Amino acid sequence: MEALKSAGTAAGSEVTPGRLQELALQARKLIIDMAAAPTGCHIGGSLSVIDLLVAVFAKYGGDDRHAIVLSKGHSAAALYAALHVHGVIAENPAATYGRSGSLFTGHPNHKLPGIPFATGSLGHGIPYAAGWALAQRMKGSGGLGIAIGGDGELQEGLVWETAQIVQAKGIANFIYIVDVNGGQNDGLLQDISPVNRLRERFEAFGFHVREIDGHDFPAILGAVEPHPDGPLAVLAATVKGKGVRAIEGNPDAHYAKIPEKTADKWKRSLS
């Protein structure tokens, strides 16, 4: 199957909270449809991160100087949905998600437009984005490296090794957005391996820190402006399964395969 052609670009599109809300609603429906695919999908984390993805692609997508990397790659359904609603990918990802021969694989596929790196193993997307940022600084392009990860992913040592390098090299054009939904594969983060005092942790590595509601579009757009004096960490408080009341805040909704009738019900319940 050949790589899909881009149907458009997020760059230059109207970036208003109301428009982003509309796009996020469309994207949530696509994620639910992907959860009804034969393979199911990581629905909980996809629904928690989708507002962040929709906003970041609206602000920075379509500019080749910037790399937006979803490091929590298991939430690929959200990435595909965001790229589709922004017109970067023409084909509806839910139509073939997870099926044999489809480019819409369970982790981000770099053969698709808008995806600079394939990610899967947790922690790896963050150094990809940091490396991109360093390269753009050396080129003097003004480009950004933007990594979007999860709070469970912070248990990976590679995250903090990258933070050390970012500090040592003074990579100020690097933005790390953390989807802080409080859950991971086996349950609640707090019950397994807590990552407390995140602001203090990142500040100790020389990051400037902004804490926001990860479902508030004006807050997201304002927070992802790079800091002129150093790397930026955006700690975005989110709700796992956001938008579907039946699974909101439920760590058991990490991965799901749902019947089409359930998908239809959940889509009708979105607002």
C-alpha cells in the first residue's frame, strides 16, 4: 500500500477555540470508530491526548521546520484522527485501522504525512524531538521539536536522560508536553510507580514549566509558545477517556475493542 497523499495542511488554518472544539469532536468520533475496529485501540489515552494534538497541529502543523512527535505511540489512533480532521491525511483512518496491509498501524507510521518518526517503545519519541530541535537550531531555521508524551512514560529513564542532554546543550526550541491523565497500562500511576512533584523535577533539569488544563484550548494554545530562555515542559492535566462518560477516569479503559452498537451510542453521547 503506497503512502497516502496529504489532502491539505494545518498551517494557516483558522485557529480559534471554537473551531478546535469542533475538530476535536470529529476526532473523538474517529477514535471511537477505531476502538470498534477488529483490533480495537488504546482508547483511554487517545481520548485524553486528542485535544492537545488537535491544538498543536493547528498551531504548528504544516511547517516543515517543526517536528511534532507523539512519544506515547500507543495512542496512534488519536494522532491519525488529528491529522485527518486537519486535512493532512485524506483517508479516513477508521476505515482500515489495524487491518492487514493498512498504513494505519497500532503505533505511528512514519510513511504517513505529518508523522516524522515512527514511535512505539515508550520514551523514544522525546529524544527524537530533542534531536530535531538541536538540528534546527544548528541550521538557524527557527524550527521547533515538540514531543507529546504521557505521565506513565515518565517512568522511562530515557526521558530523564534526554532532559539532561537538553539542559546540557541549552536546547531552548524544545517543547515537551506531558499528557497527565494519571493512568497507565495496569492501573493508576499513583498505585504503581508515582511520578510526583513534576514541576520541581523538570525545573531541576533547567526546564521552564507551565501547568494547564489539557482540555482547555485557549490554555493549550497559550502554553505551547516556546520560552525564549530555555526548554519548556507543559504539564497538561487530562482525563483518561475524556468525552465518553462510560469510561472517563477509568484506568481499565486503557485499551478496548468495542461493538459497533456501543460505538454508535458513545458517539451520540459526545458533546
